[in-house]
Amino acid sequence: MYIVRINYLTVVFVTILYYRQVIEGFKPKKAPGSDGITGGVLQLVYKGIPKTMTAIYNECLKTGCFPTDWKTARILPIIKPGREDSIDPTKYRQISLINTVGKVLEKLLIKRIMHIYTKLNSSMTFNTDSPHKRTQ
């Protein structure tokens, strides 16, 4: 991860190494979202074009863009245990399968938010006179 300051805005980019760590964290055969792309497919794409994939996600972070198609989920009804023979529609619960490419961006956003949070928290000092007072 590296940081670029643009005027008052701090943009946190991810490196190829961090992006690889996020991608490798996905189970290759886990059920995909509506786009049909599994973690395994994304890992193969990364191996072929790591700089391009990292650049795509960094552009999303830089512009604040989260592509709508990446947020689309496939909703599946799952029968609740012990209710298999019931005709009651409440025997189903829903699960949402989110697109893997969107999950990657979410994980990168979490990393970005945590970096900013940690930086803000470490820049604040606590007043020793009162545990409730903080100074900048």
C-alpha cells in the first residue's frame, strides 16, 4: 500500500502484493455471484495480468467508483433444516451471492478505511488529567 497526497485529499493505493494477498484469500470453488466469476477464475486472471488488475482497482479507489455490476447479487432460496416437507413459503431463507470482483473491492476499501482510522487514532493523544478528554 502506498499513499499519495492530492491537495487535502489522501488517496491510498494498493500494491500488487497486497492485491495478490486479497485475491489469494478467496476460495477457488466457492459459489460465484451473478457474473459467474469464482475466486479461482479471478486468481487465474491475476496471474496473467497482475498490473492491470491492480490498476483497475486503484482507479476505483482513486475515483470513488464502485461499478454497479459489481454490486449485483444472485439471491438463492435455501430450505431451512427440518422444514423440507412443509408447503409454507417461510420454510425458505435467502442467501445473497455477491460478485467476487465486488468482494475484492470491498476488502480493499476496508483496508483503506482501516488505514485512515489507524492514522487518525494514532494522531490523537489522550489528556492524562481526564480519560474523556482528547487533544489534537
